[in-house]
Amino acid sequence: MAKRTATVKQHSVPSADTSPAKDASTVRDVAARAGVSASTVSRVLGGTYPVAASTRARVLKAMRELDYVVNAHARALGGATNKTVAFVVDDVTGPFYAHIARGVEEQASAEGRLCMLCTTHGDPQRVLAVVETMREQRADAVIVVGGAWEDKAYQDRMTHFAHALDRVGSRLVLVGRPPLGPGVPATVVDYDNEGGAFAMTSHLIASGHQRIAYLGRVPGLSTSSQRISGFTRAHELLGLTPHPKLILDGVYSRSYGYQGTRELLASGAEFTAIFAGTDMVAAGTLQALREAGVRVPDDVAVVGYDDIPVAMDVFPSLTTVNIPHEELGRTAVRLALHRDELPDSQHVVLGTHIVVRGSTRRPGR
């Protein structure tokens, strides 16, 4: 990915009102809550003087209870955020994230911001920890990419951080995941996930397939739930019912696609098409079918979702759902940084479309 160097302008200390925002807690507030002096709180924050463990614990507890942002007063005196956009992803090596990252970086550079990459390795708790750290650092925007886990405690915590970021002049941006609820100060840049799955399933049914296996349902993940919804809706609209035994749980990886397909073949289940949850799953599926002597698309049709480069590298080339990855990234940065100018455009859904290639036959053939 091409790198750009952003220019960060230096800001002088303003001579106008330099008091902290009225909603921000102060060092004195923390000191009063912890029952210590303000200087003791400063020592804990600075970490340069020894402080008794019990005292330090009281101070940190008070900071959490008051939602105190480290160095909030000093940053308020500076009069600005730190000219950084944080990009939070599960896995930076995944092509899906890499192409969104390109859009984020290009737009951030155009806006005079530096882009900071944070990886979470699929751990929801690490997502929360990263968002909290970026709040303390006063990033202009914190962009979280990828499906959300359908867990109330997690959603409640993300809602808390959305409000906390808003109080310090930052912005939570959700890309490819549903909104947190009405009244939550967050920008949502989504794509028509369910619609893409609906269109792809309709394409398979129109091509004569009525026993379609779905490989890679991930229970509890919003991305997967939306794709399964579109898959099911397309069947029902045409008077069909998806076969429950042909919907297999798994993960979004090439290795799962390979192993899951081998297990599907070994089960003796009857199917004429496989809808893989992602292009990476489909790549594994194609490998397993090839090794088993199953011809694609003559014996079994295969489709994926994402339209990442691997879709053109496999043989036959993969029919898939195209997601506007780079535009998702650019839109996320643009809407977050210009939210005051675009208050009615803080929840957008970009379109998806199917791309028909060699792994399926066109309707009528």
C-alpha cells in the first residue's frame, strides 16, 4: 500500500478562554473522589514519583468513575485534538481490511491527518481497550471496521465510549457494522450486506440451483447474520426453504473453507452450489473441490463475498459480491471530520453488486 506523509500543523496556545470543557473532570475532582491531594494525582499520572500501591489504586478507581481523560486539561489548553485518525481492525493482513485502510489513509492525508493503525486480533475486549486509549490520546476520529458481536455488554460499553469520545471532541466511526442505537453520537458507514447476499442467492436460484450450501455462518457476528438473512430471504421470496443441514457454521478463513468443504462432501449431502461466506472461504472451497475431482461450475457452482484480489487469482475466477472497500474508508474519514457540516449524513449505506465470473453459469445456460 502506498504511504503518504501528512503535514501536521503546529498550534499556538490560544489567548481566549482556556478552561477545560464543562463536562470534563479535573485533577481536583479525581483527588476529592480518591481522598488524596491534587499533587498525588499528578504523581500517579506522571509515573515519575513513587506512590503507594493502595493510593495508586484509589486514584485509578476515581479516574474510571469520573470518566477522567488523562491529560485532558493540558490538551484543552492546546485547543485542539492531536490530528490523528485511528483505524481499528481485526487483522491488518486481511485483504478486506487492507483495501478499506487504503481509503482511510488517502482521505486522512488529504485532510491533513496522520493515520494510526491498531489491530485487535478478533478480541472484542481489545477493541474496547484500543478505543479507550485513543480517547485518552484525543484522536480526531476512531474508526472501527468489521462486524460487531451481538453481545449486549459489548454494545453497552461501545455506547459508553461513543459518548466519552464525543465529550472530548473526538468521534467514533463504525464501518461495516450496525448503529449502536438512537441518540448515540457515532458515525455509521455501512454497506448493503444483506442485499448483496440476497442478490447472489437470487442469481444462483435463477441459474437452476435449489439445494445451495452456505459455508461459513459465524453465530453472533453481525456480518454473518446479515448475509444469512439475505440468503434466507431470497429463498423465501421464490417459494423455497433453505435446507438447515446445508448451512454450516465456521470462520472466515481459507483453511476453514477447505476443511468445511471436505466435511460437506464426506457427509453425502446433496447440493449443486456453495455460497461461501467470504472470498477467502471460497478459495479454500475451490481447492477442496478440485482435489476431490469435482468440476466447477459443471458439477457444483461456487460463489463468495467481498470481491478481494483472490477472487481473480483462483481458478476458475470467482463469482462474488463487490463491496466498495476504499470508498468505505474515504467516507468514514470525511463524514467524521466534517460532522458539524454534515449532521444529517452520519449514517450512510453504500451499495453492493454481484460480479459474475467463471465459477457459476449464467441463467439460461
